[in-house]
Amino acid sequence: MKNKTTSSSPTIGISFGSGGSRGIAHILMVEALEELGLKASVVSGSSIGAIGAAFYAAGITSKEMRKILDELIHPKSDSIFDFVLRSDIVKLLTMFDPQIIKSGFIKGDKFQKFLSDRIPARTFKELKIPCNITATDFWSKKEIVFNTGELIPAVKASYSIPGLFTPVEFQGKVLIDGGAVNPLPYDLIKSKCDITIAIDVTASNNSNSKGLPATLDSVFSTFQIMQISIIREKLKHLKPDIYIKPQIKDIRLFEFNKTDLIFSQSLKAKDKLKRELEKIFEKKVK
């Protein structure tokens, strides 16, 4: 089906969901489209999905995304996200009295600069395709959708997991992780394309896990459980045309160092996405 897109082909929209390190699987979903010669005309993203959406909308290929990911996992010098990537952040945080952790444990400025240096767009207008990023207004408890103005602050706000990253003050609001209100924002693009693809990378059930979790592991996992509940309820009322959920197990929120395992567990989901798209486009051709 390579290079079969034409001006009359149905338009595609992709929603990149939240899910911490499991969001690495988004790269494989981009690969799936590339291998079919397809390209989305609109995207949305939440939390780590906001990062994926911004890269994709800026024209970054899956191969380039892999290289950027490798820079994070194997940095040439100290810094950026290395603190989170190379350490067991949850165990480390439990060593501290929760009272001394104020707005957030990590300010995140270094990672913000890392993104700025690699995304060739300062504003949404400079992106190659329209992009919608969701964050949460902490005080109003409402979803905030960004699709104009500065790009990187919006992305940072979207991945600012409560308790870990400091909330972002932007446009007169205090913003936290978009996954708190809309972890899979396919609803933002459904009316803007013919085929809506939703990539859900929230945690899969791990029936082998037993015992009490560590304190902050419990907090972050509870946040993920809430996200799963939001998506489950949303799917009852509004369905994307293609829903993909990689079965990624035994991967915690910040285990970015398990890239190979995440990729291997996501291959079936990548193949499913390709099959679903081929099926839809074959019907259109007929």
C-alpha cells in the first residue's frame, strides 16, 4: 500500500495518549503509517503523547524519533532527563518526607530545553500539521486545549505529572498533566478528519503483581488507574475509528530504560494498526 495516498484519500487523525514510558510505543505507530505511505493531517496528544504529537506535527520521522530517544537513554553528558531515566525515581522519592516535596520534585527546565533544541518549531503555527495538546487547569479543574501560540510551554504543561513535575504557569493559569482530564484526546480531532486513530498506552493489567506498592508508586499508579477509567467511560460514548492499545506489561511509569521491551511488546499493536488501515483503504478503493 506504499505511497497510495491521493488527494481523494480519506484524511487521518492520530491521538497520542498518555502513559509515561509506555509512550515510547507511539514511535512504532508512526512507523506503521510510514510503512503504508500514509500521513496524518491532524494530531492530538496528552502528557507523553503531547511530546509525540509535537514531534510528529513538526515533521520528525520515526527514525529520527528513535535517535532522539537514544540520546535520552544514553546521554553523552550529565543532565536532562537522566535523573528520571537512570534511577528508580519512585524508590528514590520515598526516601524523602512528603512534606518537603512542595509543588513538584522536578522543575523540568533541562528537559524543556532538550525538546526545544530538537523540535524545529517555536509555535503551533510553525508546525507542518495542526496539533492539539491538552493540559489541566489546576484551579478550575478544567481541560485546556492548546493549538495556537507557543508550543513548548504547552507540551511541558501537558506532561507535568502532579507531585513529580512542578506545575507550569502559562497564560495566567497553573497547569498540570493533561492526562488528569483527557488522557486520550481523540475527541479533539474526530470532527477534523475522516479516520480517527486513538493510541492508548495506559497500563495493561498485570495479574502477576502482588503485595503492597511503594508509597509514591501507589500515588502514580492511582493516577494511571484514574486515566484508564476516564478512557473506558469515554469509549462508551464516543469511539475512534481505530482504537489501538499495546499490551505493555511490567513497565512502570518512568522505566524509559526498558525501551527494547516496550518496543517488542508493541509490535502486535503496530501490526494491528497496519491491518486496520489497510482494511479501511481497501474498502475506499473498491
